[in-house]
Amino acid sequence: MRPVLRVLAADDELLARRRLERLLGAMPGVEFLGACASAEELLRRVGEEDCDVVVLDIAMPGLTGLEASALLPEDGPLVIFATAHAGHAVEAFEVGAIDYVVKPVEAGRLQRALERARRQLVPEGPAAPARLALETRQGVLLLDPAQITHVEVDGALTAVVSLEQGRVLTDASLGSLLPRLAGFERVHRRALLNLARVRRLEPQDSGGYLAHLEGGAAVPVSRQVARRLRRRLGLGAAG
């Protein structure tokens, strides 16, 4: 079953905030956390709450939506821009946005953007194939997904780390690989974890974890993602 998405929005215009409140508040599978009047307020709320997705305007006084997106933690929420400024699409995707919705925001278009976020956070669909066909610069490599411990961004490339075949570099993005890897969790915008290969979750003073994996690697999990990970593992909220 797909999880409930916890969504926070930011727009300096009152009418735009009210529209987002109405749309997101009525959308199934969404827990709407509220609409902030500034990017600064949104950044503060993200630091305090378990948030999966933020919906950001671009042109706001003080910090712009683009500037705020760049200040989000790498393991923070996914970003959807909702703005009247269609000319900023290239910049939006450069800072890691997963979608770009042009105002006036329509319910159907916003829902499609949230479904894209949902697929990245918890992929659904048919069982993963027995082998993962991976395009590399040396040709197509076939990997056993069960032997992959984690996947992480490595400069302009993506590194797929396998117990059998070591560290394999590919041009494939995390977003394109996640739906093909059953049992993996996106712990931040730069890494995926194979939950079956996590051997220990070491609590951190920040409220997050350090995930120790088979093979010796350790990948940090932030406080926000740690809560989502606990839900994925069927655990209650940390005491």
C-alpha cells in the first residue's frame, strides 16, 4: 500500500496559499502540514517536522524558492515548484526539483506531481526482474538486485555498490533506478538503501541514524528520513 505523503507548502501570496490549502487538504493520500508565507518559515518547519514533499513558489521576498531548495538538506524532502514563472524550469530541475507546476495550479496536475514523488519514495509495480540490466561505459552489466547494498550519487554519475561486483558506475539516475529495485528506500536525494542489507541502525545525536550495511559501508540517515524509514519498517515513532 502506498504511504501517506506529508506535504508542506510555501507561497508569499495569501490567495495562492489558500488554493494550495484547499487542493492539498482534500487530496487523498496526503497529510497536509500547512502553507508557509515565506521560504524562511518553510526551512524552519522542515527542520522541525517529518516532511516528505515541499511545494514551493519561486518568486518570494527574502529567499526565493530556488534559493530555499538549495538550502534543504540532501536527505530532506523532495521538491515540487508551483509558480507563475514558467521560464525558471531549467533552474528548478538543476537544483533537484522532481516537478514544475505552472500556476494557476490545477488539482489534477498537482496530483500527478505528487504521484511522481510517491513513486520515488516507495516504488510500486510488478516484482523486480531477477537481474538488473545496467548501462555502463564498458557495456551492459547484469547485477543481482539482492546483492546491491546501496546506490549513491558519485559526481556526475551514479555508483551501484554490489557485494558481488563491487562499485559500478552508470549514467542512470537514482530516480530511474528506484522503481526497478524492490525493497530499497530513498534515504536522501543522493542515496538509496537496500533494507535487506542493513545490519544495524546506529542512533545519532541529531535524531537520525547511521545505517551500517553488509560489506562495511555506512550511510547516514537524517532525522526526517529516519522517521519515514521507521514507518517503512513497520516501527512506531521513536520515543
